[in-house]
Amino acid sequence: MSRQNKEERVNGGADGRPSLAALLAAAGRDFYGRGWVLGTSGNFSAVASTDPLRLLVTASGADKGALTPAHILEIDARGEVTQGSGRPSDETRLHLTVVRARGAGAVLHTHSVWSTLLSEAFARDGRLVIEGFEMLKGLAGVRTHAHRETLPVIENSQDMDVLSRSLEGALTRYPEAHGVLLRRHGLYTWGRDLAEARRHVEILEFLLEVLGREHCAGLARPPVKEEK
Ligand SMILES: [Zn+2]
């Protein structure tokens, strides 16, 4: 890999285009502003090259409201840092798992209020089904509001071996899923590139909030039969 390519990833191209690291940092600050990655929660990654695999990933402990390209590290397929200083996010293994399983170009992970609440509410079912909403058409390949999106819900763990295997299992069992919920933890979604992954966060966070608010307001209850 040329030195120039490496510099472009961090500092941007000579034509003034922002670097991939700058775009990733901007996504983090935007998500922070929307309450989806408060404090140091959440983590983000984007594929810089596929052969060999080089993944840009947020450093552990980075405050997402103040994220800059300096908080973005480059790692290889084993999770070893190849550029930048600091330790990659604790959940880097999960990002690598999604990249391999889905051929994703970017993986974004949020800790929103609604994903935390709904992942608990649907933990026993092991999945959350969303259907009948126009916003579903924002998910890649979805053409109609009648689409039935199933988000698997997996148990949370601090053991990244366990969590990574569980995530891999969910991705295999639900090959059409655009995201996975971690119980009482948050949402993982991805896209073929960073722009698509960002769109998926926005769409899924919107839909989770709609479902959550609907549930709280009792709007989703089936009509009550009138007594005779
Ligand atoms: Zn997390």
C-alpha cells in the first residue's frame, strides 16, 4: 500500500474530499447529536481495503460527541493495529464478524434508548419483526412497505468470543436481516458502504422508535370487540 493512499485515508484527498476516517468521525458526531451514542458508547468501522483487509475502526473509550479522525485506527483481519495510536474498540471482533459474514463495507453500532428497551422486550422471542411501514423502503433491496424485516435479538455478553459466535449464528439464521439487536445493549447494522450503513442506522432507529412509542401509547393493541 502506498504512503499516499494511507495519508489520504486520514487526511483526505488532494481534491479536498474528506477522508474515510473523517467521514466515520462525522457519522459518530451526528449520531451523538441524535442521542444514539451518548458518552463513549457505540463504535463504527469502514473497510479501507479488501485485499488485504484493512478496517478503520473507532478507538476504545473515544467520546462520540468529540470524535475526530485521530480517534480512528486502522486494523488488519486479526484486529491488530496497522495505523494510528490507541486500542481499537472492545467490540472490534463483532465488526470483523459482520464484514466477513455480510461482505459489508461499513458497520455501525448504536446504543439508543429504543434499541435498549425493545431488545429487552423481544429478548424472549429472539427476534423483533417490523412490517407495514413506508420507512422500510430505506433498507437496501426493499421495494415495498409490506416488507417484513426480522431483526434477531441475541444475549449480551462481555466475552467477545461468545458474543461474536452468537452474532455469527444470528447472521446465518437470518440472512435477509439488515440489523441485529443485542439485548439491553444496542443495534448493529451495516451497508455495502458507509453511506448505506448510515442510512440503515437512521431507518432502523426511526422504526424502533415508532414501535416503541406505539407500544407505550397502546396504539398497537388489536381493536376491542364490543360486548353484546
Ligand atoms: Zn456496544
